[in-house]
Amino acid sequence: STTETQPSSCVLGCNSDGECHSHNVFGECTYMLDWDLQPKFGEAPVSKVIIFKGDKIKFSTESVHNLFELADDTSLDLCDFTDATAIANAEEVVVGHTMLFDEAGTYHFACGISCTGFPGETATNRQDTSS
């Protein structure tokens, strides 16, 4: 497998409530998420992620979990997949599914098999990196 070289600032800070946030405002990082019954970045359990526009999250697991984007907080709380969008099936998550967050907003992810997940926020990148 190929290892991507990233800036040393591509490290998430996570608190005891499971909120993880990016320290790199340039939106050039890929964060590896263990997408399991308790999602984790490394050993840190995750309930909420705040990253910058342009960052990526690679969802992967060694068990059987798919990936859906749910409509809102209520849908996530109730495990309501009525207006959900399928993002990746279980096989795609096993090999690793990378999502680019190129629009600011709040995203809600869950597994349709076990209904585990978390909301993630993408902060607006305040740096103009366009050419």
C-alpha cells in the first residue's frame, strides 16, 4: 500500500466527549477513521468531527459496515434512513472509502447495518487557496 505524505499539522485533536477537530486550515489532510461500532481515529472514540473544507476522511473497517449520509440530527438520533443517501457498501468500506469534503456544512453519517455513526462538520476554509 502507498503511504501519502501529509503535513505534520494533519493531526486531529480529540476531547473526552469524542469531538475531534482539525488543526490544519488549508484543507489538505486525509484522516483515517476506523468505521466500526464505535468509530475511532486511532484510539480516540469519535462522536463529532470538525474539519476544514478540502479535507478527506477515509472510512475503513475490518468488520461489516456500510456508510450512509443521513438527512439531519433527528434522522441520526432515530436511525431513520428514509431520506438517507448510500455512500459506500460494506465491501467498499472494508478496502477503505475516502470522502472529500469540498463544501462547508454539517454531514451526518451512520452504518445501515448497526446504526452507529456521528455528525461531522466541515468548517469553511478561511484561506483563499484558489489560483
